[in-house]
Amino acid sequence: GLVRLHANELPWRQDADTSAGGLNRYPEPHPLELAARLAPLYGVAPECVLPGRGSDEAIDLLVRAWCRAGSDSVLICPPTFGMYGVCARIQGAGVLEVPLLRERGYALDIDGLLAACTPAVKLVFLCTPNNPTGNSVAARDILQLASALRGRALLVIDEAYADFSTAPSCATLLARHPGIVVLRTLSKAYALAGARCGVALADPEIIGLLRRIIPPYALTQQTIEVVERALEPAALRRTRERIAGIVAERARVAAALSALPGVLKVWPSDANFLLVEFDDPARALERTHAAGLLVRDLRRSPGLQHALRITIGSVEQNEHL
């Protein structure tokens, strides 16, 4: 209720400003009210939630908080999301790799992972469903790792695509395993990629540390407001309907692609994309580009020389594909 004359803001709004809070004012330095609104969505307490600019910001914060440059390392399981390694290298941390087992459907190499987890490893990143392979990590493997890594390293579980999977969220494990951090995002299933809002879910002590190093005003006023509207009951019901539509299209597109000549394999997926291997991926890429479609070229990734990653679009877009 106080008149704001403390932050060098202007007293008038731009004509184009349609926000409720006014873009002439800074947003909350740390949007605690938004965290409280997000907490029920993920089944955790508000003090276990840190909103930020997508999952990328949480990954960066974790690496900066836990890894000393030149001495500490992160462990990743390629092929997987590239930002884990990018953030580690920016920080000057080492990156250890234990590849997924292709012959077992890109399953984790548990024995290899634990053997590679030296005292220098401070963070172990898992993506489930994994990007770009689309498969989920088995719950028993996550529990085994959480127990084995207790007191040794944080187990960071990236659930960016979990809304498209039937597997339960690892957020249910936080109370029993305080060494787990779960990353979620509204970029995918909630159709808010341009809003750049993700969350870290973790023990309150971990969240408290990350909150002390995250820049103030990380989330814009527009982002806060659009996310709050997306959490209204009617909007959540509509989102669930749309997710179900994507899952149904995923199965239909996978079957249609599998029947095409030149397609070697369509890997099972719990995400909103398919990993597809072609006998001539360059030709497949040329055909999609010529048709006005942009798909992800994975041929430079180790073990994915024949692979493209294809996002599930609308029914019309999928038919064109």
C-alpha cells in the first residue's frame, strides 16, 4: 500500500502495457506467491519450490552452487540434454560421461555410473523421459542411485517431459531422499516455452541456498501473470486434454513412420517427440526441409548417426510430415 519512490521506476505505464501489475514496476525479486501456487501442482510444500527461467537456470544455479572450478565434476549419461555439460564447462567443472545402454533401450548403466562417481562428482544429472531418446528411467534405478549417492552427490532428475509419461514424479521421493533435486518446466506440456518458467523442487535447505544466488527479478511480470492464469482449474483441465491429444498422436505418428520405407527404427517414447532412425537420414532431412518442416538433426551425436528427433505437432502437421 506504499507509494513506490524507492526503486527509480517511472510512475506511468506504456500504452502497450496490458499487464495487471504494470511493467513500469519491477516484479517481485523472488516470486514467493508464484512458488506457493506451483507447489500443489507438483505435490510439494511451497518452501520446496524455486521458480526460475526454465530448467536451464536451475541447472546453472546447481552447478555454480555445488561445483568448484577446476576441481569438481558433474556426471551425465549421453545421449542426453546438452545444457548439463554446457553449464558445467562454463563453470570450469569437469564433465564425466557414462553412456546409456542402447542395446537395453537406452537404459542406465548403473554399475558404470556408480563406478565413475568419484569424490570429485558433486552432481549426477538424469533426464527422464530422456531427451533425445524419449525413454523413462526405471523407478528402481532411481531409488538405487538415490540411496547409493546419499551424502556423496546430489541426484538431479530432469522431468521436463514427465507430463507426457504415466510414470510417477520423483517429487514424491523428496521427503525420504533429501539429496534429490527434481526439475520441472512449463515450457513443454503447458505450452509456455516463450514465457521461460521452470522450477527446481528440493529440500528447503537446497532451495534456500539456490534462492540466495539466483538473480533478483528472474521472472518477468508477464511470465508470473501468465503462469498464474495457466494454473487456474479450467486452464489445467484444458492442458490435461491437450496432453492426452499429444500422447494419442505420438502413438499414431510412431506407427505411421514405422511403416514408411527407409525408416529403420522408431524408438518408444514417453515424451512429446520421437527418436527416428533412417537408412538415409540426410535424405529424410532434405525431404522434411523441402516440405517446410524443421526437425532436429542428431547425426553428430555419438551413437545417433542415423537419427532425427521429431516433435509431435498438430494432426495436420503430423499428416504433412
